[in-house]
Amino acid sequence: PAIVGEMLAGVLLGPSVLNLIQPNDALSGIAQLAVFLVVLAAGLEMDFQRVMSAMRGRGMVVATLGFVLPFGGGLLIAWAYELDSMRTVFMGLCIAITALPVAARMLADMGMLDTPIARYAIATAVLNDVVALFILGVILALPPDSGAGDLLTSGLTACLKLLGLLALVISANLFIRWLERRGISLSSVSERLVGTFGAEALFGMVVVFVLFFGTVSENLGFHFVIGAFFGALLLDRRQFAPKRFEDLKRTLTSVTAGFLSPIFFADLGLDFSFRAFGQIDFMVVVLLVSVLTKLIAGWWGGRMIGMSNREAFGLGAVLNGRGVMELVVATIAYDRGFIGPTLFSVLVLMGVVTTVLSPVLLNAALGREARADYAARHRSPPGPQDR
């Protein structure tokens, strides 16, 4: 898969091998823009109701296993190597994360965004990232020498912020559905806007709409990716004329897959460091536990919801992509002094390696022909506006 080559290109060109390119603010800015557009494209392709249903019932079982098993694996590693409490928490968080942008790009590249594996993987990634960022927010809000009272106050504040974000998303969805029940066609509204401002304005209006949710998420202490994904998920092809929707997808694909997304994954590769090889046994244990716990969680959860062995293994493979979200948590922990340079290097290496392995493992579980057949069997039937 393409993202493997893109990340390896970053490793090769970066400080660890040829040292031709150093991580810098310009590349980081481009990478953040790429993350936003990858999530926007994935959200447009997916149905809000299906994703939300995947977060309930059996989907919640998959998401819980996808977080609890890897988090527990991280705690066991920390206990075995006698890490302090703060390093223990961050070890668990980094292993438990599944990066939403990585999962979205991988599934899109393999033509699987409209499948049960994608819905449960995306739902698990969203919930895992929200829980991890929730815990991170509680930790960062704690004052020095904090006690149980400070922990409770910080936790309640984070809960209220999370509830506020969820209330905004649910309210926006209910408002859109209310307009549809009243016979107000949002596609005709978007056509009027296009007629007034031009066809090029449609892309800008969609970006502004999704950016609003991303900004709210960021201001509440969560990563902007979480809010942006839900904002994009609120939009679907019913809000656009068929030709406009296809034009919008084509624009997103050309800008993202053709330019920005490869830079984003290469930028992840630049963070690779050989410093982690200073503790070979520790590094190997972290890599093995991080890969195996996600595979077991995905396989176990997939089997519980009725997937075949190959499908469940494929779900576990997708959950292994940690990428940007894990690096965000590790970088914050390192910058705040919660973890040292050696542990930081190991966590960065783990994020890069598992992200490279994820599409390779998915390819092993479901080859090209099996993926095409699987996607065809689960493809949504066209709506009236698509016929």
C-alpha cells in the first residue's frame, strides 16, 4: 500500500538515514492540513447514522476491547520495567490509540470505506482517541502536587467539555434531519449558493463548515481531528446535487491523495529515531505488545459481532495504525517532562512501525481480490438521487 512507501521515504530522507530533510514547522503545517483533508474526505464517504450505530451495542464492545486490552498491555510493560506512574499512564495511552486519519486513508486506498470493517474500525478509532485525549486533558489540567480533589475537578471539567462537543454534533444532526422532514432540500440550497458564488465556492463552504467543528473540538481541549470528522460526517451526498458531490470528491482526492497526504505520511517517517535501539529488549517488548494487543482486540471483537476470522483479523490490522494521534500524545508528554528521551524515542518508533505494519497486515488478511469482493458485497445501494 502507498502509505508504507510514503513513510519509508520519510525515514530514508530524514535524520536517521540520509539526513537530507529535517522535521520543521512548514512540513508540520502541511501535514496538519493533510490530516484535516483526509478526515474530511473520509467523513463525506461515510454515513452518520451507520457510524453512530457502530458506536453502540456490539460496536461499543469492539471499541472497549480495542482500548482496554492495549492499555492493559502498556500497564504490564510499565510494571515489568518499573516505570513511574506518569510514564505508566502515557505508555498505556500511546499503545491504546488508533489514529483516525491513518485508518481513514488506509481504508480509502483499499476501497473499503463502505464496509463493516471500516465502520467498526472508524468508530473504534474515534472512541479510542476521544478516551485517550480525555485522559490526557485531565492530566494536563492537574496542578503540581495535586490531590484526589484536583483529580475529581479536572475529570468533571473534561466530562462537561466532552458532553458539550457531543451535544453540538447531535444538535446539528437533528437540525439537518428536521429540515429534511419539513421538505427543505439542502441540495437546492447548496445549488443556490453555487449559482451565486460559483462552483469553486462549494469546496470552500464545506471546508468552513467542517473547520467550525474542528475549532470547537480544539478549544474544548480535544484534537481538532475529532470535531472535524464529526463535522464531515454530518454532510453526505443528500446535501448536494450528484454532479456537485462527485466534483467535490474529485477535488478532495486530487489535493489530498495526489499531494498533501504523501507529505503527511513522509513527515511521520521523519520522526523515526535510532535512539530507541539503545534498549533493544524494551523496544522489542513494546512493539510486540502494541501489535499483538490490537490484533487480539480486533479479532476478538470482530468474532463477537459475527465477522469471519479473516475479517476480524483485518479489523485488528486496521486498529494497529497509530500514526499522528499517538505522536501527538507522546510529543505532549515529552514536552511537558512526563517522559524522557529514551521512552519518547521508543514510542515514536512504535507509532511509525505499527502504522507501516497496519496496511501490510490488512493486505495479508484480505488480499486485493478478497477486498474487492468484500467491498462489493457490502456496498450501499444507490439512493434515488444517484440513479
